[in-house]
Amino acid sequence: MQAIDTLIIPRWIVPIEPAHTVLSDHALAIDQGRIVALEPTAQALSRFAPRETIRRPQHVLLPGLVNLHTHAGMTLLRGVGDDLPLMQWLQTRIWPLEGKLLSDAFVTDGTALACMEMLQGGVTTFNDMYFYPEAAVHAAQQAGMRIAASIIVIDFPSAYAPDADSYLNQGLALRDTLNDEPLVSFCLAPHAPYSVSDAAFARVQTLSEQLNLPVHVHLHETQTEIEDSLRHYGCRPLARLERLGLLGPQLIGVHAVHLTPLEIEQLAQLGCHLAHCPSSNLKLGSGIAATAAWREAGINFGLGTDSSASNNRLDLWSEMRLSALLAKGSTGNATAASAMQTLQAATLDGARALGLEQQIGSLVPGKAADLCLVNLGEPSSQPIYDVLSHLVYVAGREQVSDVWVAGQQRIVAAQYHDPAHKAALMARLAAWQPQLKSL
Amino acid sequence: MQAIDTLIIPRWIVPIEPAHTVLSDHALAIDQGRIVALEPTAQALSRFAPRETIRRPQHVLLPGLVNLHTHAGMTLLRGVGDDLPLMQWLQTRIWPLEGKLLSDAFVTDGTALACMEMLQGGVTTFNDMYFYPEAAVHAAQQAGMRIAASIIVIDFPSAYAPDADSYLNQGLALRDTLNDEPLVSFCLAPHAPYSVSDAAFARVQTLSEQLNLPVHVHLHETQTEIEDSLRHYGCRPLARLERLGLLGPQLIGVHAVHLTPLEIEQLAQLGCHLAHCPSSNLKLGSGIAATAAWREAGINFGLGTDSSASNNRLDLWSEMRLSALLAKGSTGNATAASAMQTLQAATLDGARALGLEQQIGSLVPGKAADLCLVNLGEPSSQPIYDVLSHLVYVAGREQVSDVWVAGQQRIVAAQYHDPAHKAALMARLAAWQPQLKSL
């Protein structure tokens, strides 16, 4: 008998690879943070001696979800300035508030809150973009969550850095100190075409090639962004990024609400990835991204919540359901965006965009044991015809019961595994609340 | 001291009337199923002697939600035939399955399941449309939920009735037997323009006038419905209903995805009500209703989940959030559909469509104590700037902790109040599952 850490025996397993697979009578074996086997339960019981066996006869096991775009450090601004358009929201609420509040402590506590919310909802990896990435990484490590941290650059000064080169240098220095951390990876994160100069984009592209890092950038979010670019640069933002050499398989373009058919074709041909944030795009009045056309063209895309200031839930189940529904409703084609395609976007396709598809995103032996269990046993999930479709159209994050990151259980029976950590965070939030409320 | 049944002392109260009101340090007093006072906590404590006092220092109290359109009896078909367009879904899945399964027991158990799900999510009233309304009423009464039951009519035979007159006669007979039931009201429910003849519509309209009953009808859901009507009747469905005399304040038109600006104007002028079902409209590829234009024109509308075969959650929190986001995203105007307007649509405006605005929909002394408490104390709701906006953009049904219908508590600490009833239902569902799975 082979000693292992954990054997999970749920009612169903959805491994994501191969697609359209729902296994019954199967078990997943974990050892030293990795998946070591996915096989019939009887076989697993006959050859493994697990230190812990977890049986969940009403639950489905699937990979932890990948949140491909968020600003976790903004979570203390949840719900500030709702019902406002993007530019007014940024200029009258978000930027002035950030100007007053931005600090290591603000990002630490905001990210800690975001991690707790995301883990509880089955998200095990997030692609972050925010100031003080060292604070974000620290909070993610405290929570035991996987982070793609940002080497952020933006062409205006903040409490974090005075100019573009300083942003980049600080991010690169942080990356050097964290090179061996197993749950931490990095993306270069030039904020957006309207806030980053040609020179800074050029340096980002050079660094991306030298260090083999993804480039995480807001792109074609609003019509205004495109019109401003035409005025300032004489071309659309995408054309400008092409000229600067940024279009390629290292790119993760976020939002991409406004693309021409030719631009979609171009992104597909160059192997660029996109991050779709449907709630945020609707809430800020930006529009509806043409994800059915993206998929048709062959673009790989994942799902993102964006920040809790523009969503206001860091809930990838809401984004899954909404992205599938919007693809159908906006095209008039109810077969657009199947449940399987949507589950893949929230897991493996997001991992692929981050260059992490060899490590996470599906339940394949050798990959990290980033997992979530979803309870389909309550009345609101009955009856069950199709587990895949139930995960997308029926399930909500409240049904996530247990979550593992690299084999460590972070959510146990729907509760954060460390009540003392949660209580300490809630106390710090209570201390923030009066200061925030007065803004 | 005045003896009363219950005093609820939450952190906040959102009475819906007056609009934009969030009360702190207030309590709600209930006696004999009705709201008797909403006043400062100190005052309430000084003059009432409640048999039960409920303190919820993290929660917001608001009226129970009104689900303005569902087919509760279809809940056993949850998730059947996902990712299919409306007509194929109806013709190859729903109608054949209903042909095989439809019975009193099917509707009883489906409605019981729907009631449990809806109550748990803070819905206290639902406007139903389905066969065997006596079974639906029975299930709703068992669950202690308020139902607007349907006097359904459709021009094809079913196990329930052979022809249009029989449908109407059976529904009218049922209404006669239930006239004194406090939680039961009725709507005439001609299924849709494509499934109901002129003669049946004419009789519906006569009955509506004689009995003062609302008329609940699917309307302009798809472009196909409109094209078919042009072919068969030489006019659009709305024009046909106008010709038959059905457009007026008794009408509750469901979906209304495809309306011209002139039709919107006409519906507003005639005082018609609409039921907006955003998830179902997207999922079936029907499109996006122009609710911002409806509101601009002055049309009263509520929110509906539609059935769990086309949604697949009977979750009015999802519909609130989605309806607000869609109004913004589809118009490019982030100020469309404010949180307050959306909360009102899910409560008072739905009640108004049903003619029940004197009884439910807001927390006003004299109205029935249909209430729900929502927990805003968990990390995923922190921090809190604006309670109204948190209810729409942050909260999910999982945050509903306690629900009352006519002063009777049906959900207690997020659990259905009668565990034996729940266990019996789950056992019956387990018995259905093999039969359903084989279809």
C-alpha cells in the first residue's frame, strides 16, 4: 500500500480534461501537494493508504477556479460609487480615494479580504493588478492562495512609486526575492493604453521577452478609450500595441469589449489571450464582449471578476453563469457558450493564459492539487440531469464546501480553515470601516 | 404595554416605501400576521411586549421578494435540455416530457421543491403559470408561501384538461373553492399568443372584467413569435391583444423582449404591467428586454425567474443583479437601473402588477408581514458603504437568513422551518430521480 496524504471520494469528478467527462465511482489521490491518481474508487482504496479520506456522497469535485483579472487590493472600496459610468467612477471616486488611502496596509487588508472571499467561492488562483504587489503577495501567502502578482506600471505617480521606471524596478526586485515561492508567479502589468506611455510599453515588452513573463493589460474596455487613442496616437489601442510589439502569446488583454472582426482575427492569429469580465463590463456600461466570436476565431480566454469596486462580488460562479447567458442572449443563439466551454474558461483556459496550464486548471496526475468540492445535495439543485450544466446554470458559490490549494485544505465545510486569521481580519476591517465611511 | 407576536430589531431596515430609505436603530413590530409598527427601537421597546424578540445586529430587513413569473410545477425538469434554443427546447424536450410526466403528483412535488428554494432565497410571493393549479396551491399552502395561482388556458389538450373551455372552467371552479384563503390569489393565465385562440382570449378578457382578475400572459418573447403572428393573424401579437381588448392595467405581459418604441409607449399609456425575466431571456437566446426604455416610458414592471427549466435558479437575487447590470450594459449608461429602482421592481412593483400593492411589497403598518432578513456580516460583504447598493450588487440568496410570510417564520437561520417536511420532499425527489434520469 502506498502512503499518501489525502484521498477524496466524491459523488462525481469533473476533471475538465478530457472535456465532457463526468466520472462516477472515482477517487482523487493527493500527495505532497500534487494529484497522484484519478481512478476508480475500488482501485484507489486497494492501493493507497491515505492519512485522510474525505467522502462527499452529494458533491462534485473539480479544479479550483482561476480568476484571470482582479485588483484584490481594491476590496476595501467595494461598492464605492455604484451606478456611475467608468470615467466618472475612476475620476471622482476611485482615483481620489486611492490617492488618500493607498498604502501597504490598505493593500494587505484589501487583498486578505479578497482572498478569503475568493477561496470560499472555490477560486484558488488569481491574476492580480495593483499597487504594492509585495503586500498582495504577503496576503495571498497568509491565506494560502495562488497568486499571479503584478509588476505594475502606470504613468502617474502614486504613494507606491513616482514614475514608470520605478514601478517596473520595484516589481522586478520583488520578483527576484520571490523566485522560489511555489504559489507565486508574476505578470508584467502595464495598466492600460490610456495610462502607459510608448516608452514604458516598450520596456515592458523587452522585459517580457527576457524574463518570459505574461503581459497583463486592460484593452479596448470602452469606446472612449479607443477615441482618445485615435486622437492622441492616430490609431486604435490595439494597433498601437501591435506597433510596439506587444501582440503575441504572452499577452493577456482584459475586457476587449470593443473589437472589430478584423481585430478579433488578428488576436487569434497572434495567439493572444483575453480575460472576459462580464459583470464589470455591464455594470460600468462598457458593453458586451463578443465572446462567441472570440471562441469561433479560436482565441483562448478566461474569466475575471475585476475588482469588487466594479462588480461587486469576487465570485467566479456568477461570472461563469453570466458569461454563458450573455453569449447566448447577445447572439440570439442558445447553443453559444456551452456549459463545458464555460467551465473550461474558468479553469484550464485561465491557467493557459497565465502560462500555468502544466501546473493547474485540470485534474491530471502530476498537476498541483488545486481543487474545489461543490454540494449538489440541497433542494435548490434537485433533480440532476447533467452535472456540467448544473455547475454553470444552477450552482452558486454558496455550494462550495471544501477547497484545496496545492493539497492544503483552505476551506473546510464552507468555513475558512483558520478562524483566528478570519477573526483578526474582521477586527481590522471594523477598524477601517469608520475611515472608509467618512470618505 | 401592548402584547404583540414578534419584534424584529435588525441593524438596518429598508422599507422600500419611502424610496431611498435605510433606517438604523429601528424595529419592526408584527402581530397577527401584520406589520403593526416600524419605529425607533427605543420607542418600540418601551411600548410593546413581544412574545418573541429577534435581534440581528449584522442584518438588513426588507420585504419578502415577489417572483412575478414562474412555472413552479416544472421544477422537476430543472436543467433538462440546456443549451438549446426556445422552440427546439419546447418541442423536443419540454413538451414531450410534460406529455409523459404531467400529473397532480408531478406538479405537487415540483411546486413543493420550488417553494422551498424560493423561500430559502427570500421570495415570499410567486406568480405561477402551470397545469394543475390545485396541486400548486396545495404545495404553496403546505410550504406557507403566498401564491398567485393560474387559471391557465392553452389551446392544446393535456392530462389536465382537453380544451380551452375546460381549462378555464377547472381554474374558475378552483378559485371558487379557495376564495377565502388569505395567501392565495388568482390570475387568468392564457399561455401565449401562439398557443391561445382569439375565442379563448376573448373569454379571458370577459372573465377578467367580471371577476377583476389580472391576466398573466407570455408576450413578445421571441422574434419567431412575432413573425408567426404576422403570418397567421396579419399583425403583431400585441396588436392582436389590443384588438381583443386585453391591453389595460389588468395585463401582466411576460418577457416583452421585442417591442418597438411605439409599443412601449402604448403599453405605458394603457397602464399595462410587464414581468422581466432576464436570465431566461438570455439563456434561451431570446435577447435583452429594453427595461431602461420601459422605465423611461413609465411602465410598471417586476422581476421573474421563469421556470427552473430555463433559468435554472429560482433566485430573485440573481435576477435583481442581472436586470440592473443588463440595463446598464445594453444601453452603455451605468446610471440606468439604480439599486433602489431594482429593489422596488423585485418587491413593490411586482406586488402592484398582481394588484396586491395594498397587502405586500413594502414595510408599511397594516400590510402583511412578508419579510426577509439578509446577513451583511460575512467577509464577502465588507466593507459597507451603501446598504441599498450592497443588496443588489453584493448580496446573494445565500445571505438570506430568516423569512416570514404573513408573520409566520418559514426560514429560520437559513434553514427551512420544518425539517420533517423537507426530509419527506427529499425522499420523494429521490424516488423521482431514476424516472427523470431515464428520459
